[in-house]
Amino acid sequence: MADDNTSRFQADQTALIVKVPDAEPAVRAWRERFDPSAQAGVPAHVTVLFPFLDKSRTDARVCSALAAMLGSQRAFDLRFESCGRFPGVLYLAPEPDTQLRRLTEVIADRWPEAPPYGGQFAEIVPHLTVADGQDHAVLDEIEADLRGRLPLTSRISSVDLMEHDGTSWHERASFALLE
């Protein structure tokens, strides 16, 4: 991993996320050490769509379309009972993940030029990243700590549009889900 962990993000990139503030007490310290997105200012979250449209394309029309689309989707509860892994990555697994997948599908269908994760993966696996780019021993240590902090539940009532300024991520807009 590069010394500058934020180098994987580019200025004017945008992302759509659901914040999971109820996870912060369990994951904050680990994320601040081992998750480049946390180091770049992103709170505990599950990604809905990254990368989304370039900042120059996220104008009032796009935001209005997002508000209408997301405003018709129901708010929901997520439960985090276990961890999962990708190579070098430890994450909390949201259950159920059906509504998260649905949000991703609805937005990606509307903007096919912004496929999830740039089209890198055949299957989208919703997850809350805790550590990225670490070896098994570090991930084992973090997972052992997290097991004692789970389960946790969080109400998801909005989707946030985040943008990267070249150094850090900032919330640009928040779109309420239907309660």
C-alpha cells in the first residue's frame, strides 16, 4: 500500500453512501488506522455506488433525480452480526443486504455509465469496511475485537452524496428515504 493512503481517490470523484453512525463506537479507531476512506474523512458507511458521476456532472438535475428516486425507496434497518473478508480487507456484513443491493441497482440502472466499483466486480457485496490493505494477522486481531462489539443495528433513512476535493471527502447532499 502506498504511504499516501488517500491516493486511491481522485479530485472530483463522487460516491453515494449510507452512513452507519451506530457502528462508529465499534469501528472508529480501527478505521482511522486501517481504512483510507476514514483517513480521507468518510464516516462509517456502506457504499451504495462508487465511483458515481464526476463532480462536474452532479448538477441540480442529477440531484433532483436522485431525490425523487431515493425518496421512493423505503428506509430500513441493518443489523451487523458478523465480519467478512476480501483479500486484505475486513468488513462488517450488513443483514439483510437486499435493500442496499436494490439502491445500487436502481441508481446504476439510471446511470449505466457509473457501474458499481467501475465494473471491476461481477457481484456487488454490500459491506462496511473496517480495514483495507492489511495482512491476516492484523485482520484477525481486529476481527477478534469486533466480535465482542457485535451485534449492532442501525436505521438507514438517507443516502449521502459525497465528493472528493483532492484531499478529503465531504458531504455534498443528503437524500431522504421514505419513512
